Amino acid sequence: MSRKEIKLHAKEIMKLRWGIILLAILLGVAGTAIAGTITIGIGSVLVIGPLLLGQYYILEDVRIGKEGDWKDILKGFKAGFAESLLARILLEIIVLIPAIIAVITMIIVAASSMV
């Protein structure tokens, strides 16, 4: 599929299933925020990973044409621990890479302005 076809397909899915897509995103964000606030360290890994995985299951169902069910947000807790842990690690990598790049850039700018 070309980029244009992919974009049109995504727009069609959004028109038909915007409610469950929005709900999946909101449940994932709210659950992650609450779990991150309440649990610290290993607790957040055990809670946030499965929530992200559940969010993925909902969005993937919608993408392939299934209805998608908000109850699937808890499906990540039924999945294997390895999948949940991987989801959490990938999230950390996605968040950390831009932060590391920003810190390196600030150090370079600060060092060059001192010279």
C-alpha cells in the first residue's frame, strides 16, 4: 500500500471507530498516570506494562476491523509477563531517547558557549 492509501484507510477506521479508539487512549493514559503515581519502581513496571499491552490489544483489534472492547484494557494482565515487561521497556526507550538527545545537545551548546 502507498502512503496515501494507508492514510485513507486510517481515516476510514477513525470515522467508524473513533469512540473506542479515544476510550482506549484515555484508559491507557489515565491508568498509566494513576499507576505511575501510586506505584513506584518495580510496581510501576508490573502495572503500566500490562496497561499498555491492553491498550495495544484494543487498538490492534480496531485496526484489523474488529469491534474492539474497552474491557480488553485488562487483557495485558492476562498475557505473559515477558510481553508486559517488553511493552514497558519499549515505552521507556521511546521516552528516554529524546531526553538523552536533549541533554547531550544542551551540554554541547553550553560547552561551545563557554569557549
